[in-house]
Amino acid sequence: MSSYAPPVQRLITELGKLPGIGQRTAQRLAFHIMRADVEDATALADAIREVKEKIRLCEICFNLADEPRCRICQDERRDTSLVCVVEEPGDIQPIERTHEYRGRYHVLGGALSPIDGIDPEDLKLAELYARTTAADPKITEVVVATNPTTTGEATALHIAAVLRDRAPGLVVTRLASGLPVGSDLEYADEVTLGKALTGRRAL
């Protein structure tokens, strides 16, 4: 039986449901919230409520949005012929921070994993294929930026195979993977080093 008052225990329990938050961290967060000013605690509660009430999926790319279309899909300066496929909305921001990509996105909502019961129909794959065959806007390249994991690689291969069949003229590329800048070869694992060798390019 908990020694905390029921409202405190409820707060700890709810915080403990967050990913990566254990019991001790949940307790620390709960006590931090209780020590905070009423204004700060209310602002946090209001931010959570607002996100749940106002945030939806973009009708085009399925990124997070507070309008029918996300900011990126509304931006007419973006290259509509280029689409980058990612697993989750959170994968977009790291790509944006590079300032190297000026196309649009398509968020799948996960990766294929038959073991976990995630099949093609559970992802936004049909919508991706419909976008690539639409005449307006005409898409010429799809960059597959799923995670370099077993499920991410399986998803990338599945997408490439389907697009080769449905849109033969479409260029399908995969993000290169290999050695991070500043690393030493002796610390690289075999898979990463193998990917770097396979993806080598001329200088």
C-alpha cells in the first residue's frame, strides 16, 4: 500500500506510464510538479490538454498538424517532386535540422513487423503509393529514411519492391549509412563498417 496521498500516487502512476520513465523518475517528476508554482503546473496541464485537443495528422503527409495540412505541406517553396518517407513524426525534425533537404515528407506511422502484428495495411503505405502515382504534384523521387533497424530495413525493401512495380520511372533511394564523422575504425561494429564499404563513393 502506498504511503502517498491518493492524488500524489495517481500523479506518480500516470507519469510512470511515459516511455523511459521508471518508478523513481516518476516520483521525482511528481515532487517537482508539486514544488512548482501553480502557474507553471497549470501551464503544463494546459499544454497537454491543448495537444490532445488540437493536434491531428496532416491530410497529405500524416505529420503532426494543428490545421488540415502541416506547415511543411503548406510551404510552397518546398520541392513537391521529392518525398522523404519516415516512420514517425519525430523523425522529421532531425532531417530538417540538416538544412540539406527541401522536399516534402510521408509519415508511415511505424514500421513493418509481422511478429508484432504490424502489417502493410496498418501503416500509411497505401497513401504513399497513391501519392507516387498521382499526376499532380508529380513525384520523381522517394527517399526512404526508415530507421536502420531490422524492421526499418524490411519496410524499406517492401516500399522499394512495390514502387518498382507500380511506378517504374520513379527513383527510389535509401539514406546512406556508415561511419559517423569523428569516429575511429577500431570502434566500428562489423555491420556499420560493412554498410560504409558498400556505400562508398568516389572522391
